[in-house]
Amino acid sequence: MDLGVLLQALVGGLATGAVLGLVALGFTLVAGTVRVLHLAHGDVVVAAVFTGVLVVLGRTPVATTLAPGPAVGFALLVLAAGAVLSGAAGWLAVRPHLADVTRGRATDVVGWVAALVAAGLLLREVLGLLLPQEAYAVPDPLRLDALSGSGVFALPGGGSLPARVPAVLVLAVVVGVAAERLLVRSRFGRALRAVADDPDAAALCGVPARRVVLLAFVFAGLLAGIAGLLDAPGRALSVDDGVVLGLAGIAAALLGGLGSLRGALAGGLVVGVAQSLAVTQLGAEYSDVVPLGLLVALLCLRPEGLRR
Amino acid sequence: MTVVELAQSLWLLVAALGLAFSVQYAGLPVLGQGAFVAVGGVGTALLGPGGAGWPLGLAVLTAVVAAGVLGHVVALAARRLEGAYLALATWALAWLVYRAMLAFPSAFGGAQGLVRRVPGHLVSPALGLDWTLTPAVHVGLAAASCALVIAALIRLDRGPAGLDLAALREGPELAASLGIPVAVRRRAVLTVTAALGALSGAGTVVLLGLVAPADVSPLLSLQLFVAVLVGGAARWWGPVLGVALLTALPHLADALPGDAERARGVLTAALLVVVLVVRRVLSLRPDAAPPAPRIAPEPDEAHLVAEEHPVLLRARGITASYGALRALDGVALDLRGGQVHALIGPNGSGKSTLLKVLAGELSPDSGAVEVAGRVLAAAGPQARVLAGVAATPQRTVVLPRTRPARQVAIAVRGGSRPRHAVARHLLATPSSRVASQRSALMVRAALREARLTPVADIDAAELTFGEQRLLQVARALATGARVLLLDEPAAGMSADERATLRHVLRRLAGNGIAMLLVEHDMRLVNAVADRVTVLVAGEVIAAGRPVDVRTDPAVQRAYLGTP
């Protein structure tokens, strides 16, 4: 393989992987705090993007460049939709099935699993009824393509890269690291860790445990919205893409050790590069099979992640 | 409904019944039955006539076995107790199989799927058999499979497997502490589920001559999941009702506007939500006020200090730490048969840690635990139970939907695992009848010892708190253990209930059982214990008869502060 193609695959994979890291960060946040596997997380990413598309461009969107006003509106809408949808999943689907000490009830695993897959399915199918095409081109409110005049960057070794790819890589890494620092340093982060350790003890110490659980979902949803904004304009997005995106994010989170924020970001990069190399070396048909196969193998062989 | 549709629904019911075995009988969240159906269908199409050309029977058998192996492997994800990872693993598997079928059209025929000639033929030159599988024959075959599976489910639920399943479903942690190998049982259950899913897929592809990705998609997995949730726990008719609903679903979807495929998805999600809401409403029955204690206290028998019995459990030099914190430092302890040995000490002195080490839940950094003269590795509670050591959890764990007598029977099953008990019960061999009579005797004896005979067959939710604590003792005893580790059995008991507990413990001691009693109530300790060990900051500061320990200056210092 010549250097140009390798570089292209590597940088492209890192960019996809950094975005996956944001998805994984949200997933690991919820898993670490609430001890729930957010099975609808990927659907929230895609649904957030399409909510923006539906509101700004309507049911028959065409690939266009947005004027600055609508572009800002679109971006804010996607973030808000991510937060609201994820929060709703946490509040409506998960909360009723969590352990309740005052009623002497244990966590109903079958209940929250079923409720979250139902939420994901509902998001996909309702959007599918509203947007019947196979896939859609999503506008880029950040106009990352305009970073270079020709829309591409030349790589040493003869390869080239869409201009948005390195920009996505940088932005996603910056957002990921900032979110990680925020979660480690802030009061909110401390409250999250207290609830993760022992929700009842945290509640006794005055931490509003229920609100913190809801906020974990909302924060994960915000990250999902950002991931969607960065990822969606680079490809033809289908309403059904959310599941595999979410599962790839879960594979990244597991790879980094579930509950570890930095691990999730690093795991995202690994999964992204693995996927990209598989596609360039073996063929495009491996783009879904590799992360899904990785996830199944991880769950069966090393559910505690590679770090232990 | 045409004959073909009827046969198709019956084959689907086979998959649903298989899934019910995991979801409703064993409490495992399996979201990937569609993947196993796909393995059965695609495997049969690829290997059988029109594919590799194997005889149809052999192709089906191979596909079913392959799916079983796959189920066995995926169940590795259910090693952890909570089981949620299994939902994730099976859901990912459902998508993996679906996307792989679409991604490799040369092998799986792309979106159209694999097409085979119908009707299929079962041919055996050796037997001179050539059987044309018309739709009517399919109806017969599928109905017979369903009947067989339902009969097996009902029979299984009544035997030793039913005890295992109730424990897996309602309290995997408790099951593990009573010696039931939770991970092994889960793997067996998922293997059966996957094999039945594959049989369903194989039957469908032979019937229709087609297996397309859209027919075995993750949506099918979810639809089957809804179908088995409809009936509630361990009821065979649940999947029957669920599949009937699924059969009606496409007709409903056609009546809705928009893409029929999407409408089916929306309806499936709506059905899932309805089932969840109903399930939740049913589980929120109003909490009845806890019944008043009904155990009459009995006068204490004068208890003589037992003469020297053999040492049943010996701990030597046990050291354990959590990170930098040393919880136990060189603790030694002998438990003799016929003695109640109390372990006391201030909070945080290491009592619970020692209990965990003795119960095999925690491996010590150094030191050894001997049971009846043999050193035991910390191999988990199961190995301990088989060696005759059972622990009761500090927190009360009562399986809410299982009668007390049956909960004790689960413990009997956990403590004595005859080989192939499930298969022998399924075939109703004479030995299985003898075994079930023996088990019934052990259940009765344990209930009698714990004074629970009058409440053996009431609803477990109606047990008083004291009875729940006694039930824990009865379960530990029913494993056949000679050493019982009791963590604060009197916590929350009324005075009358404490008197009964005292009585129960002394009787057990009279039968030669060794007991370690972790307890804060010093009156109970003084009344019941033959020996007392005092633990402070992970070290034994005093051990001996209660009278001597009470007057020990070191103990008084530890409890009352330096004078």
C-alpha cells in the first residue's frame, strides 16, 4: 500500500474515530453513572441531525449551503434535539425501571433494555415515515469544506483528503478533551461520580440523585448532537444509520474500559482507524461488519475492556 | 389465512417459544433471536439442496447445531450477574448478521436473499424415503415441534430445571450464593434458545424457498422479543398469544399510510411500549402492610456448653486488603460442629470481610481456609456450598414470586447436584423420582428446623420480616451445609422473633452444625453463643467463652474507650 492511501485511511479513520469517541463518551457517562447501557444512544445522534433537517429544510431537503442565520439555527437545533431526546429516553424509558429503595424494588433489566430499544426503534421508524428516501445529504452549518479553496487537502505521497476531515478530527478531539476535563473537574462531575458510587448515599449527602441521572442523559445527548453535526455532513445519512453508529460507539467505550472517560475517547480513535483500514484494505462491505464484529467479540471475551 | 401462512406462523412460534425459554423462564434479555433464525435459514439454504447439495435433513441439523454453538459463545457475555451485557451482545449480533447478509451479496444474495426450489424433499435412500414437504406437511411438522417444545417447557418447569430457572430469573445473586452455577445454566439456556431459533429459520426457508435479510432483520428480533414479553414470566401460552399478535401485525400495517415496512416498525415499537406499561402497572400492586409477627416464642431449652466437637472450618492467618486499606490482618478462627461461634466487633472492624473470605466471595492476600481438614481455594460460593459451607446475605433476599418451600428446594438443588438431573427428570426415570422424594424430605426438614412449616406454602410476599430472615437460614441449611455463616440474622427482628431465632440456632447446634454468627445484639450473643471472637481493626483481640470475653480488659477498652 502506498503512503498516500495509508495516510488518507489513517487521518480519515482518526476523524471518524474522534467523532465515535464523543458518542462513546456519552455512552460511558451514562453507563458509569446510572449503570444502564444506553441502547438508543446512536439513534439519538441521527435523530438529532434529522430534527434539524426537518425544521430548517422541511421534508424534501436538498443539498444546499445554509446562510449564516439558518446555519446557526440548525446547529443549535441539533444540539437541543440531542439533549432533549436523550433526556426523554432517560426520563421516560429508563427511570421507571431503576431500583427504588423506598419501595424495595430492584432494577428491572429486561424493562429498561426493552424500553430503550423501543425508544430507538420509534425514533428510526417515525423519522423513516417522514423522510422516505434511502439517504440524505445533510448541510454543514460550520462550512468546514471552505477551509481550503479546492475543498481538498493534498497529502504527501499523492493522496488527498476532503478539507473537512482534518477539521472534524481537530474539533472532535478538542470537544472530547474539554468535555472530559469538565466532567473530571466540575461540581457536576463530582455529583456524577457520587451518584455512580452509591445513589442512596449520594442522595443522603444532599446530591439530587434523580436530577443528576437525568443530567447524565442530557449531557450525553449534547455530545451526541455535536457528534452528529460533525459526522453527518461528510456522508449520505440514512435514518437507520444510528444503530450501527451507536454500537460502534459502544465498542469504543468497552475497548477503553466502561466508565473511563479518557478510555472512551481513545477507544473511539482505535475503532475509527480499524474501520477505515478495513474499508481501504478489504473493501467497503466491511465498514459495518468490523465494528459490529469487534463489539460482539469484546462482549464475549473481554467485557471489562482491554485495560484490565 | 392460507395454509402457507399458517405454517409460517407455526414456524415463527418455534422461535418465539425458544426465546421465551431465555427471556421469560431464565430472565435473560435476549434481543437477537432473529440472528439465530437467520443462521438456521441461511445455513440450510447454503448447505442443502440448491446450495452445497447436502441432504436436507443433514443441512438443517448442521445449521441448528451451528446456531446452538453460536448461542453458547454469545452467552459468555452473560457471565456478569446483571445480564445486561447479554442484551447488548445479542442486539449487536442481530445487526452484525443482518448487515453482513446485505454487505456480501455474492454469498447471501443481497437484498433479494437466497432463493431455493419449493417444495423441499426429505430423501433417504437407505430408508427408501422420499417425502415431499408440502405446506400441509409443514403445518404438521411445525405444530408437532411447537407441541413438543411446550410439553418440554411445562415438564422442565416442574422439575429441577424449574428450580434453576426460578432462581436465575428472580435472584441470580442468591442463586450463586446457594451453589447454583449461574453462568453455566445461562449458557445452556441460550444454546437451546438459539437452536430453536435456527430450527424455525430452517423450517421457514424450506417452506417458502426464500431467506432475505429483511425477513430476519433486527426488527424480527424485536418482534419476537415483544411476543414473549406479552405472556409474563414462565407461561408457555405467552409466546402463542404474542405470535398471534405478530401474525396480525402486517395486516394492520398495510392499513396505515406510508411505507408498510416502516409502519410495521412503528407498530412493533408501540406494542413494546404497551407491553412495558402493562407490565409495570402489574408490578406496582399496592404494598400491603407487612403482616404482624405470628411466630410464637418458645421457652429456651437450657443449653449446655457442648463438649469438644470436631473442627469443621479452620481459618489461618487470613490477611485481606482493599487497596492500601488492610481490612484483615492475620485472623485465625476455628468453627466446631455443635457450636455457635459469635463474631463481634465495632463497625469497620473487618467482620463482613472475614465472612466474605470464608464464603469464598473474596480471595485473601494470604492465609488459608480449611473445611473438614482440606484447604479450599477461594473458588467462589459454588465450590464452598458443595464443600458444605453456606452463607446468608446481610441484606434480606427473598424471591418475591416463589413460595418459601420452593425457595428452600432451590437451595437443596444448589447443594446437591446429581449428574444429568434435568435430563433424567425430563425422561421421568425412576432415579429422578427417588431424587425428587429425597429433595422433598430435605426441604421439609429444613423448614421444620427453621420453624417455617406453617408458612411453607404461602405467598412469599406475605412473610413477616422475621420469617424472611429465618427463610435465609432455612435455605442455607437446605444446601446440606454443615457450616453456616450468618450475617446479622436478627437484624430488624422483634423480641419474639429473636427468641425463635435463638431457639432455631440452638437446635441446629444440637444437630452438630457449626455456625458463625456476626451480630451486634450482645444479649442474643450471650444467650446463644458458645464461643466469641472479637475483631478490632482487622485483628483478633480476644477469643473464648462469652463470660471470659465479656470481662476481658482489652475488649472493654475497645468497646467503651480507654478508662
